[in-house]
Amino acid sequence: MASGSPLTVDYYSDVLCVWAWVAQQRVDELLTQMEGSVALRYHCVDVFGDVPGKIASNWAERGGYQGFAEHVAHALAEYSDFTLHPDVWTRVRPVSSANAHLLIKAVESVYSPEAGAIMARALRQAFFSNGQDVAQLSVLAQLADEAGFSWSTLQQPIDNGAAMAALMGDYQRARAAGIKGSPSYVLDGGRQVLFGNVGYRVIRANVEELLHRPPDSASWC
């Protein structure tokens, strides 16, 4: 890392992943507290690309959608800052995160990566807190406009395939990097990966260690 340049963290997440929703506060706090020292490179990862298949293979013996909904509610019980809509995974069951991811990449294409992160945050809020089905294009169009990103403008990268190409690039990078799930933080050129419900202090400690490490330090291997 060049002297004075921010440390880049590749951040992989799926908008339907509850732990990525929880991680949003930690990511925001990291960027606020370490402004100028760390930069996040956002990527989508395919965890909920086929929700019916995921539920059938992982939750058929554990109550199906109802069991998964109870699991998510239990996971959030200790986090008082998060309000989970009662319809999430019981009545509101997005069949895929792919359409939401496509919207994020379209926003990145037209506006900026930072705008894509804002759109992702809005999508998570819409699903988990407001109980909206973010797999539906009509819902996505409304949410994009409400977030200040013109849906009509976003049609170009969606129609010409640019947003899809960017999304497939993310998915392929995730597979190549061996990403196990959402959220995942990849540091030091892939040498270090933090995965899942990782606390803020752990994330920050790993970032600070890399920031303070001498640039010419040799590998122990």
C-alpha cells in the first residue's frame, strides 16, 4: 500500500442476508471513524439468488419459510437498533436477490460506487424494516426513485447488459476468491478474510493492523 493511500477492503454482501443488514452499521461506522484511511470496494455475492431452492435444500426439515423466519427473528433479538417487519419471510418472500443486485450495479454504473452502497442500504431497509418484496421490479423502480436515482435513467445499463455484466463480474470474483457467504471482508489482497457476523472492533483491529504494518515487511512463509 502506497504511503498516504487508503487501505482497500473488498466487501461482499447479499441484500437479503440479515447479517449484512446488521453489518451495515459497522461498515458505516468504520468509514466514518477512519475516513481517508480505508476505502470499501462493494461487491454483490450470490447467497439468495435462488430462494425457493435454498429454503428447500436447507430448511425443508426445519420448518421451511416459517422456520427460516423464526431463525432470522431470533438472530436479531439481541440487536435493539433493528426493527424486523413481521411479514419478512412469512408473507413477504422474495424469490431472488438478483434483481436487487442488478439495480445496485445499474446505480453504480450511472452514478458511482458510493451511490450503489446507498441504494443497497435502502433495499435492506425496505425489505427487513418495511416488509417490501425487493425482488419485484415495480418495487425496485419505486425505491430507486425514492432514493434519488431515476429509474428511467437506470434502464440504459439494464437494457444494454452493462449492469448484468458488472453483476456477473462480482459473482465470478466472489467464486474466484473463495467467498463463503455474506457479509465477507477481504483484506490484504485476499490474504485475510473476515466472514459473517464479525464485530466492529474485530473489523477495525484488522484494518488498523494492516495500516500500521511496515510496507516492506516480509512474509513469514
